Amino acid sequence: MLITCPYCGPRDVIEFTYQGDGNRERPQPASQDLDAWNAYVYDRLNPAGDHNEIWQHSGGCRAHLRVVRNTLTHEISSVAFTRGDHKVAARHKAEGKL
Amino acid sequence: MVERQSPLEPAPLELELRTGSHGDFEHGIEVILSETRPGSILQLAAWPGREKELIAGIRTVTGLALPDGAGAGSTDGARSAFGFAPGKFTVVDEAEGLASAFANVVTPAIGTVTDLSHGRTAIRIAGPKAEWVLAKFFAIDFALPAFPVGAGRSTMHHDVFAQIQRTGADQFDIYVFRSFARSFWKALCHAGEEVGYEVQ
Amino acid sequence: MAEYSAFSLLKNALTGNKDWKPAWRKPDPKASYDVIIIGGGGHGLSTAYYLAKEHGITNVAVLEKGWLGSGNVGRNTTAVRSNYLLPANTRFYEHSMKLWENLSHDLNYNVMFSQRGCLNLAHTPAQLDDFARRGNAMRHLGVDAELMTTAEIARLVPALDVSATARFPIVGGLMQRRAGTARHDAVAWGYARGADRRGVDIIENCEVTGFLRDGDRITGVTTSRGEVRARKVAVAVAGSTGQVVRLAGIDTMPIESHVLQAFVTESLKPFINTVLTFGMGHFYMSQSDKGGLVYGGDLDGYNSYAQRGSLPVVDEVMSEMLALFPGLARVRMLRNWGGVCDMSMDGSPIIATGPLPGMYLNCGWCYGGFKATPASGWCFAWTIAKDEPHDINAPFTLDRFHRGLVIDDKGQGATPRLH
Amino acid sequence: MSPRRTDAGGRIDRLRTIRFTFDGTPYTGHAGDTLASALLANGVTLFGRSFKYHRPRGVLTSGVEEPNALVTVLRGEVREPNIAATMVEIYDGLTAVSQNRFPSLAWDISAANQLGGKLLSAGFYYKTFMGPAIGPLKNTRFWMFCEHFIRRAAGLGRAGTAADTARYERMNAFCDVLVVGSGPAGLMAARAAADQGARVILSELEPHFGGSANWSGETIDGMPAADWAARAAGQLEGYDNVRLLPRTTVWGYYDGNTLAALERVTDHKERPGKGEPRHRYWIIRAKSVVLATGSLERPLVFPGNDRPGVMLAHAAERYANEYGVLAGNRIALFTNNDSAYRSALALKKAGAAIVAIVDVRPELSSEMREFADEAEAKILSGHAVVATEGGKALSGVKVQRFDMANGALAGDTRSIQADCLLMSAGWSPTIHLASQAGAKAEWNEALQAFLPPKATQRWIGAGAFTGSFSTAEAIAEGRAAGLSAAGGTGTPAALPVVEAVPGDPDPAPVFEIRADGESFVDFQHDVTAEDVRLAHREGFISVEHLKRYTTLGMATDQGKSSNIAGLAIMAEALGKPIPEVGTTRFRPPFSAVSIGSLAAERFGDLRPERLTPMHDWHVANGATMYSAGLWYRPMIYGLSGETIEQAYVREARTTRESAGIVDVSTLGKIAVQGPDAAEFLDRVYTNMFSTLAVGKARYGLMLREDGLAFDDGTTWRLGEQDFLMTTTTANAGKVMQHLEYFLDVIWPELKVHVTSVTDEWAGAAIGGPKARAILAACVTGTAVDNATLPFMGIVHGKISGVPVMICRLSFSGEMAFEVYSGAGYGTHVWEALIEAGKPFGLVTYGLEALGTMRIEKGHVTGAEIDGRTTARDLHLDWMLSKKKPFIGSAMMDREGLIAPGRLELVGLISLDNQPLNGGGHIVEALDEANPHDSIGHITACCYSPALGKYIALALVKDGKVRRGTRAHISDPLRNRFGPLEIVSNHFFDPDGSRMHG
């Protein structure tokens, strides 16, 4: 499998570390909502089809990537840095620093 | 000043890892291996949006103009610089003390300077079969069009993380973690036997 | 249906093997059953078998999407062991081991359970102490375990590189003598035949497409072969768990589906007579009765439902194999395939009632599914019949993750690819 | 002159004679021969024994799909089992032996298995060997007794135990177009793509390019096809954008158009060149792929079809045209299609007598009749072979009238004398790679074959692979495929003109002749047509069940020759068309791959070694090195005659009495830099770091998100925005990724850079009552007194001219300092410290003494932070800040993590003055015979010189409240049982007076 790192270009999967389901929302650090924390840590969508997931190019530029990959065919339809990930960025703006 | 010790020294190393011609050299030597021992190896990292200032800083200090684009770099023989990650660059100088030269140029507002002069070992492989030998280790395309002179790449061979800069049409400088240097050097020599190699 | 025996074999041989009957019937689904089991794999079939045998519940349908045993029961590396660290796991897998030891007779089907032992190699004194901790934990639960010296290991596995100059020298190992291997397909076929003989309907090529509900309660399923009703619907679909429970409106589970690859070499004369695991990586190997070396390693490490692996894992597994057996460099890998593992968040399974009324869940088998087959079915059958878990599977609840009661044998936390 | 060698023809070099042995008998052949062709030329007909019945077998094919002629090739002690004789190129001194026979190939005891033929029907072993349900042979014992003998009878070749001295290498390649297969289609594709300027790789699994052109006997561009192919390959060699890979099998088609190939670099050589690998494992990442893998001829299923002398028609044609070898002198053919007629003609031309062509079809085209006449062969249309005669070699065949419509045989059987029977049941495209790449194959009724699936990855098919069996089609398709694969628009070279042999590619739908006697479907595994029908009878009707129950297609050839016939027989039994029975997805590899090649450069060197700057010094000064992950660390510096325990006790005692020094360079070190560095550390550590003053260090604890303990270490504040974090050696990589994840994914707004600087610094920890005096003696540029360098303080100075950074912190519990210098100066500083320490009795110590002193202090390491323990379990709850949230804070108080009955850290003291074993368990009441009710286990143990006792750290159920009580060590594995006292984990100097000095 090849993942096209936005910085390094197409690289073999051996250079990457899988960081799992990218749909999980981490509660605000101070949140005491245990259900939300549990869902974040333990519960997975685990879809058969397109999967929004996080990979680190640990054997290259070490950036984290948000990858949409089909779990039935392993076809990759999009790759982007998690930094500048609008969804995340927006959320953090809303949250402020802490 | 105290002499720095290389991880490839003192040499309890086997003969075929030391200076001289080895492997199938009777049919010609097609790669030359050496350790370049630069005085300074720095990592410069810019905060998002401040990359241009950092690149300008590199030019001010080293005189090297980095082209745009991922992995772009350049070298003048004595000094080299290349991008290896978003906003991050490796800058190398034959001389020691490059860190202090950057101290006032790369301000905390622009980014950070990390001195890796001891932590990375620089190995040079040159010759007509340099691409062939490196292709045994790294799953990246070494062909000149895909990997132009001056450019840098971050990659790995199993557990050994490596930054590679192409410093000539058939010459590459490889930066590996010091603790892995001896193992990697052995592997490199082993892979060179087939084409005949010389250690300088 | 005729008993299998040397005699019946001889009798049929004389009549040209013309009188053998199908190992299980091919019935059409009835309108309703007492229990529906979704998944005609090892666990679903053994559940049906023990429901009939232990609880007298025979009005049961096993619904299989494809062909019987098409999942992991026919894709694993056939190892059977109960050498776990944590008591909950050890108790469960030891219960399974006891069922294995009498399974061929129980089923009147030779599943070829061969108790040739399972040896975990240790490469540092510290690792040997870790194994001692595990072995002692087993012994304190009445399970057999012993430490072996390098010399004893060299005698048991002469082909092994036991030299002190090896990159990772062997300093000893943990042996469970009662562990071993079984013929994986035979387990599915034996349970299928056994359940069928007790009246269970095994229905192949019958895909579940949805659940019938009465409010929250599950009352049956819709399938590619029509509606089938039942008071109790049990799910035992391993890697497809997430997909099936989603049909019941449950979107997330503490499970990720990952590909695990397995390999076999060409047939060789007897080379190794135990199940062996490497301590400085992830590698395990045994030899089939046909002579192929059967081995595997780590997960590919990303979510996947494609039964296909990637090359880096292949290379890693072979490297570890040769680190132990340098003589095998010229032996050839004949076949490589992948199975989809339902990796739970702590590496241990889930066998429980729920999550909806009328629903029963059996999943999260990670690497452990094959050796668990008898106990999994036995415990699941109990749980379905009595609407509460047996002591043995009581710890394997679905809510243990949220409650902080995880059973984490590897201590890796909620990172399935590391379990 | 050998009996079967023709006087002329073939591409073998008749001037070069090669000497080799088979089963010890010396033979000669010519350069260019395979082991199969050379043995055939020598009149050898018996090559091997089948798997189950040990039936005598000859050679069936001429290529990679060979199921029968398997041999073991010996290179000294090194064995290579299960190699097809058809794929072995002979070289001087080649030593090959047959397999799976005893005492000899000709006389094999196990051939007795044939007598039990019906008894040993498919799946018989599932029905017996279960043994008695009671008595001494109950449970698994009887089966295991039988298994012992079954295993010895099964298996093919024997694997070696001698380490292989050959080398294997991996090669990463990138190209625009990979062309697999070099028949006319492949050659045209490579040429067309290369002309477009694309980077092209052309692979061919045989030694010579050209595929069918090498033996078809056709004419291309006015020259023999073989010459045309040689010229085309020669021209490609001239392109510098083309790489030619002969002897290279592309065996795997993986995701992202990544293909795996095996190049047999030196298997055909007497000895490899210096540094030359035996096998090269190519991992090819191709923008697009042209699959021109051709097709495989299929055998017919009829009684006696496995007798030595029965061969595929085109195989005999190849042996004649390529190797100048006649498969027989009196040859009969049996076919359901036209292609065999060409073979007949070729063999006639080569000098054999064609005694008959038996064709199941009643009607034949006029061209085929002309062929037969030209071959002077008698045609028996509407006939079938119903038996073969002879022993270990064919002597004749029996034929009978055959009605294709209903498969009925009629009339008298007649015998035909022949020493060779060639068969053809038509051709199957070699679609394995396309199938691996993803979709399901499609059945073609006319060709009676599965055609390639729709492409799910970037590949294009050409030639016989697509079912276009004529050379003219292959050439046209090849050029088109090469052109479009290269994305080319330019005009391609003109199409060569082919003078093809006529013939209808469609075979008659006949695969089996049902008559008395065993008809083999899978030759190697002895799966007969009856076995397939038995599987049907017993309900194993899906193709996968058929495969698994009968082992059809599971042999070394992976069903290349048996797949379709097996399906056809099952389809007939079910009364269904073949596609409804289905086809199995092909799995990698296409053909078996040496395990050495897959390990490649890692064979013999599984992992790189990681060495500290002072590594050579340790080795030179008597250290016993200990492998910790990839690192090597000194375990002890033993004096002659010392046991390990004596050594570490001496090292630890001396350290507490005067001073000791240890290499701590392996500790993970991470530079944490940037304006938000302090804020970031507050979030990842359970305790505060924003309050840490510059020039000070602090001990920190990290939790995982789930609230369990993760890692610990000290972090030094070198500047306002500049921290140096240390981690445990084992977790360095994990912690780095943990930090990077949070900065990149969770808190991208934080301005923090993290960099691994583990290798930048050499670290030496020097501790003991004399440690400060030793530093005072060698450090310049700074004082090291209590005022200048208080506990957890940091100073910068020089040792012997080298800049150093010194932090006063203690793992040993002594007044201790960690001295960091640039790694290149590590040994220099280390030696200077040791020199300075001499007058003070400084000792070097290793991991064992380090462990001993940390146990005495009750510090935790990975053995206690094992991924299952909480901060509370380890009595580190004092480090859990209540002022701020941190990673894990929200989840660390879940019911299961604070419930009673958890394993908690305690100290243990042996009460019988015997060692406590790591991994030993703790019980309240001893029961040596039948140990039970463990309440915990020992995580680390040692003899404590400070206490003069054997002590240990342990995790014990509700350990805290058990302090002061007695229990027992229960270690049945090592037969160690004995009394102990449970105490606090802080054995030694609990108030820390020594390190605070």
C-alpha cells in the first residue's frame, strides 16, 4: 500500500504508523463528561468502506495525516495534514486555549 | 580542542569496513563510501507562517538559497541545507559553531534551533552504482528527475531513520542517528560488495 | 446418520464409497426458531452444538452469509493453548482446552487435536522472568506450564539457532505441553455435523440484511432468503461484528477489524514437532500433518475488511522466521492469505447478553478465536439459554471498557493493533 | 548420443556438455537444458512419487506449473527441496535427488498405499483414528500415536538445518510501465511503451525472453518466431529507459500497484560472483502494469492419466523445438481442441512417429485433417483414451468410441502401442496476478476458461492472458497495451506480420472420460475424479469446501493444472454450469517464493544494533553486555571468578560506600522547545512544569488517555522556552509519538517543537558519598557545591576541556549527578571522570547494580509501569495535580481503577535468606503440590547489600494494607517456596537524607 504524503510524496506503508479512527472527538481537557471520554477512547465506527483515519509519517517527515481510505479495497481517496485540518482548527478556535 | 570521536571509530571494525577497496573491486569500483564528519548539523524549524523568514535566515547565515517546494535544498560543498519536513530544515556546515551563528537570526518568534552535531552521523556514497546500492535499502525513487541535486528526503530502513540529500548527480549524503551509524555502515558496505566499493 | 469409524470407512470402501451421506443437511430457513445464530463459523456452529447438547435447545438456525466456515475458522494458524497471563483469560482458555481434549470423540469427527506443546522463547533473563510470572499464574490456576532451558529447547527443536552469538540469543522458554494444533476446517465441519445431527438447521448462502424489532426488543432477522423470527438472536460474526450490529442501529463498538496474515510453506518431511513463538518480535510457527510449515506474525495494523495483506508484514515475518531457523532460507512460501480479526480494546473477547433485549453478542476475539472455539460456543450457549453469563465468561462484558475493568493481557491499552 | 536427443534444432548449445547427477547417477546434458529436458534426453521417465499414494510420476509439463517432477537440489550441506525439474537450469556439478520415496525412487515401500486407494478416499482421516473414548488411549493419545506415522508418510522434500551461506537482497524499483511476461504480447508492449519514453521494466520467469515464440514454430516478419523474439529482446537491451529482468517471477500484486518479484540471479551458476546475491527480491512500484502472462495448457482426466510418459501436448512440443528432445519415439495424442495438432506436426518434424490423434470431437476441420495427414497420424475422431498401459513408463493406450453429447463410451476398446501420450484439454489464461489485484474472474463458455476480471488496479492485459490465443492478436494487443500504459500518443512501430498456424481456439467442453480406473485431477495430491464426486456426495459442494476437503489445488502447483477439471467434474455432479460452482480467488504468491529472498538483507541481521558513545570502552573494560531492545548496555563489569551476583553486589556496595558511575546514554531524550512548551508539559505530565525554574529539573509522570500510568522521567528546564525531557529507555519512541500526536492532531494551536536528541548527548550518572568530591576534582567553570548545585539543580561547566551539563538527581538514592556531554565527547568525559574517581575508589557499574539500588529505593520501572497499573497502585498519587487537567486525568478515577482488590506496589523481604525469583507469585498459604490463590507476583528482585537481605518489589492484591504481614513466595516453575514479609517499597533511606546530602 502506498500513502501519498503531502510533503514527501507517495511512500510505502512501512514508513507510516497507524493512529486509528479520525472521527473520534476528544472532549475539552477539563470536561468531566465520562461518557464522552469513554466514547473517545474506546468506541469505534469501524466502517466497511471509506474510513476517516489518522496516520503518522513516522518514517519520513513525521507529520500526522488525515487519510480517507476504503477498508474494503484499501483505496485511498484523500490525504491531508492534520494541522490546518479545518474541522480541528475551528474546534480549537472555539475552545480557546484550554 | 578535543577531537570528536566518530561512531565508526575506534575501529574494532572488520577489515572490509575500513579504508581500502573491497568486494568485487577487481571488476571495477562502482561506489565510494566515506564519512564526511561535518562540524555542525542543525535542525531549524519555523512556526506556521514563518517559513519564509527562516529560509531567508538560512540564506543570511550560509549563503545558500533554498528553492521553493517540499524537500528542496542546495549545497556549496562546504555547507548544505534542505527541507525534510513541513517548516523544518537540516543545515550542515563543515565548521563547528553554526548554532551560535543562527542564535540571533532564528528568533523564538520565527522558530527553533536544535543542535544535532553530535547526534547525527553523515555518510557519503558516491559513484555510478550509488543509486543501485541505496535502492537496496530505501523505498524511494532515486532517479535524478524524481530526486534532483540538492534536494533532501526523510525516509527509513527498518529501524534506521535517515535523511538523505543528493549532493551530486551520483552522490548522496545520508544522515543517520549516531547510535545506529555503525550498524548502518556495515549494512552499506555489505550491499556494496556486489558492485565493488572503496572506503575513503 | 452413520457413525464415523474405521469400520464404516472399510465398509464404504468395499462399496466404492457410494453410500456416504452429506455431513450436514441443506435445509431452507423456517419461518421461526427458538434461537437464531448469525454466523456459520466455528463459534456460531459450536454455540448451536452446545445449545442442543447441553441445553436441549434444538430449534435453532445458524445463518451463514457464504459457505460454512468461510471466515477465520479456516484461515488461522491452528494453534490451541491456554497460556495466558490474566486469570480471566486463563480460566476461559483452559475450559476450552479441556473441551478440545475430548472433542473428536464428542463430535465423532477427528479434528486432529495434536497436543504437541507450545513453546514461547525468551531472549533475555528479564523476559524469562516475565514468562515465569505467566507460567506461575497458570500453575496457580491448575494449568500446566514449565520453564525449559536452552539445552532442553535445542533437543526439542534441533533446527533452531540456539547459538549465543545470535542477534537475540535464546535463554530459555515457557512450555505448555497440553497445547498444540488442530485441523481448522475439521472443527467447523465437525461442529456443523454434530449440530445438524441434533436437529439444528444450518443455512448457508443466507445473508442477514436487517433485524426485526418490537420496540427495543429483537424478534428476528430479515435475510437474503426471507424473514426469520426468533425470541433470541445471537451474533457470532467475528470481523463483521460492527457491520451486523449496525443493522440493529448500534453505530459504535469497542472493536476494530484488522487483517491478520498467515502463511504456509510447501510440504516438508517432519521438521518441527511443537508450536513455537519468537520473543523478540511477533512470530509463531507449527507444522501441519501434511508437512507445510504454518506460521504468522503481527497484524497489518490498520482497519481492513479486505482479506488481503501488505508486503511489509510478509518481510518482517520471514526475517523473524530465519532468525530462528537459518536453514529455512531455501524453503519456499507457498501460500499467503489474510483473515479479518475483530480486535477489541483490551485484547480480550466479549461474550454477553445484549446490547439490546433479545440480542446476544460474541465477538472481540483478536488472535484468540480458533483456540476459543469450544469454550466460546459452550459459554455463549449457556448465556443464551439462561439469559446470564456463566462464571467463566462473566468478566467478558461489553461495558467493562467504560467501567475500567479491562482484561489487558498485553498492557497496551485501547490500541487494538498492539494487542 | 543420448536416446531421445534430436540431431538438430533447439536453442541448446550442443558444443557445451554439462555434467550433473540425479539420485547419484551421473548424466550429461547441454548448456540451455533444464534438468527435465536433460533427463528426458537421457531416456529417464521416472522423476518422482506422488504425495499420497506414492505413485510413480514422470514429467507432465515444461514449466512453472509442474506438479510431478519435483526434486531436491543440494549445494553441499544446504538443501533446496520441492523444486520443479522443469525450472532447474543445469550447471556443471548440479546435484539433484528425488523425493518422497524409500528406499529408492524405483522401489518405494509406501507405494503400498495404492492398495488402500478406496480406503484412503478424500477426507478419510476425519472419520477415523479417533481411538477409544475411555482407557489409556482416550482423549488425544491414540490420534497422536497414528499422527506420528502419518506425518512421516506425508510431506515431500526434507528441509535442511545447515545455515544457508548464500545471500539475498531486496531491490526497490520504480517505473512507469511494468510488463509481466515476454511472449510476443509482452515484447510488443515493452517496445511500444519504451518508444514513448516511459521507464519500462520487462520481466520473464524463464531464462529466455520470447515465451511461446520460442517454440511455436510460427513465422514472424519472415523469420522464425524464436529469432524474431531474440531480435526484439536484443533491441530492448539498447534502450536506457528499459530494464530487462530474465529469470524473474512476478509473484504478488499488492495494493497501490506494488508488485513483488523474485529474480533467480545465480541459481543457474556453479558459483556466484563476489557479493552476488542468490535471489533478488524486487519490490516494483509501477504507474501501470501490462499483464502478458500467457496461458496454461490443461490435462484431460481419464484412467491412468498420471502414468510416466503422459504429458501435456505443448510441453512435448517445447522439448522438441526448444531443447531438441523427443518426449517419445511413438507418440499418441489425446485432445479436445485444435492446438494439439500443431504439436503433432512439430514432433513429427522433430523425428517422432505420431501413431494416433485421439479427438473427443466427432467433426474436425479440414485444416486439422491436413495437419494429421502431414504428420502421418491416424485420426480417431469421436474417440477417447480409456486406459494407459505400462509400469513406470508408458507402453500403450486403450481407446474407445466416445459420445461428446452424453459422455458415453461404446464399442470395443482397441490398444495402441505408444511410449508417450500427449494430452490437451485446451488452455486457461494465467490470470493469477489480476485475481490477486482484486476482482472475480469471468467464465467464458466458448473458451471453457476463466478470463481476467475487470481491472481494479492500474493494469492492462494483452495476449493469451486475455483469451486471445493467436500470435497475431497477441502482438496487436501487446502494442496497444504498451502504448496506453505509457499514456502515449505518438505513433507506434508497425505491426510485425505473423504467419500463424491455423486452428480454432475453442475446445470441446470435455474434461473427463468416465471409465474404470483411477483418473487423476490433482496429480501431486492424488485427488481423483471419484474424490471430487465423494466430496459432492458428502455435501462439500462449494468450490472452497471442495478444495479444503479433497486438498484439490493445494499442492505446490496451487492447482494450476487441476483447477478447471475439478470445477467441471463438480459442476457436472451438481448439474450446474461451471461459473455457478465458482472459482477461488488466487492468493499470492503466483509460484512459491524462497523465504530467504523475503527476509533479504535482514537474513542473519534481523535488527540493527544500537550502541552508546562509550560502547567500545565498556567492551574493552570487561563489561558483560546485555541486549535491551535494540540497545546494548553493560550488565556487570565482572572481575575474574566473580558470579553475576557477586559482581553487582560489589558494584552496588562500593557505590553506596564511595562512588559508582553508570552509562545512562540510552535514556530517551526529547528537546521540547517553543513559547508553549511549559503549557504543553503541564498537559502531558500529571504534575506541574510551568512552575519549574530555569536551571532546575523535576521528576514527572505521564498517564495514557485511559488513565493508566504510561512513563516517567525527569525534565530539565534549560531556558524559558527550552526543556530537555528524559524518558525510560524502552519507551523513548512511544513517548515521542505520544507528544507528536497531541501537538499535531489535538493541540495544533500550541507552538511547540519536539525533537529526539537521545543520540546528541552522552550521559554518565555518578553517585555515592564521594560523587561530589570526584566532580569537584575534574569539573571546571562551575562549582558543584550544595549552594551552586542543589538537589535537582543544573549547572554548565567543562570536564577535561569539554563542555558538560550536570544535573543533580538520583536514581540510586545516593548523592548523585548526571553528566551530559556531546556524544562525540562521551568516551573522553567518561574516561576523565574515571581518572578523577580513582583516588576515591570510583567503580563502574552496570544494569544489575543499577536495578539493585533502584529496588532498595523502591523506584518503579517498566516492570511495575506495565500498562495495567495506575499512579495509585504505584503510590505515585502525590504526583497527580488537582490544579489542572492533564492527559488521563478525566479517566483515572473510573470505578475499576479505584476498586479494592487491585495489585499495588510493595516491598518483599525473604525470611529464609534465599533469593526471591522474578516472576514468582505470592500466596498467603503455601501448597507446593497444588499451588492456588495467588495474590500477586514479583516484578524485580536482588540481594540488597544495603540491607544484607534478599529483597524484591512486587505487585500484590491490596498490597498497601498488607504491609507488615507475612506471606510466601510460590514459584512452582522453579520449585522455590518460602516465607517472606510484605513491607513498604521504600527499603532504603526512605527520607532521602543521603541524596539530599
